[in-house]
Amino acid sequence: MIIHDISMNIHPKMTVYKNRDGKRPILTQSAVFEKDGVNETNLTMNLHTGTHIDFPLHTMNRGKDSNHHELKTFLGMAKVFDLSFVNDHITLNDIQSFDIEENDFVLFKTKNSEVEAFDFNFIYLDLSAAQYLKERKIRGVGIDALGIERNQPNHPTHDVLLGNNIIILEGLRLKGIEAKRYEFICLPLKIDDVEALPVRAILIENE
Ligand SMILES: [Zn+2]
């Protein structure tokens, strides 16, 4: 069995969305072994930092939150598609020849996975591609950027996907990952009533 970890490492100097300091995780030691007999750490972190899932509540005020998704959404089979040829954004044309079926979880590998620093011109998914994924009735879509869209007014890509209960997985790291089918797990933490949650995303290959 080969396990590919496609998650970001979480640490104070990690890459965060638009390099905003408020998105950086803050780790503070609340107990020190020499003084307290144990080590303990507090974490303060935006839920969209690192590899995470966006739930409908993120862009729609009455959208479903983290409590309203079955666990089976977050595991099963995923299909990785290679979109390394895309230079700015993913459109319907780029993906309509792909084998995308109902209930699929699709992961899009782009040039973003080659870059470690935050790229203000990261590859994003446009509205035409989002509408196509809606028509295909997939259950989730992942991308190797900290956002699935960049500066689109009124975030139409988010709304089309989240409005149709297609969860969005952002912040994947897909460098070196072959485009094919994998067993897939991206379990979110069990935090109630929120719009996003960090996940540890992995792909599994059985030999
Ligand atoms: Zn997000």
C-alpha cells in the first residue's frame, strides 16, 4: 500500500492566502514540561488555513455548515486529473473530455502544485467549469490552491458548487501525483456549526 499525503504542513511560516498575517496559525505553549510537568500548546487558526473543506455556509448565509454532511462524503474513491497545461484558469473546455461521473470526488492538479510561495495569479476554476461539475452531480472538488477562485466578484464558482452541496477542498499539494483513481480520505475535524474545517487529505494506492 502506498499512501500519498496531499495536505499542507501547518506551521507559523507556512504559505497562507494572499500572505495575510491573520491567516497564519499561532501556536503558543500553555504548559512547559520543566515548570508544569507536561507540554501543552494552544492553537489559534483561521479554518481556511492549510488544506481545508469549504461548506456551503462559507459563501451562503443559510448554507449548510459542518454538521450537515455524512462522513461518506469525505472518503471513498477520488479521481485526480492533470490540468498542468492550464495557464490562468480552468474552463469547461479543459475538463469536458474527462471521465467525470455522478458522485465523483475530483481533484484538479495544476501548475499551483509546483509553487510553494503564495501565487497571486494562481490557477482557479471558472464559472463554466463549476456549472459543468454541478451538472455532473459530483460530491466534491479539490484544487491545489488556497482558493478555488481568485478575485471573481461575488464568488460565482463557490456559489454554484456550494449551492448544489458540492463541497470544495482547497490547499491540496499534488506535486508528483499521477493522474488516476485513488482511494481517498479527507476527514474534517468534528467542530460544530462552522463554514470550513481543516482536513488531512490522503490518497491510497493498493498494489
Ligand atoms: Zn476556504
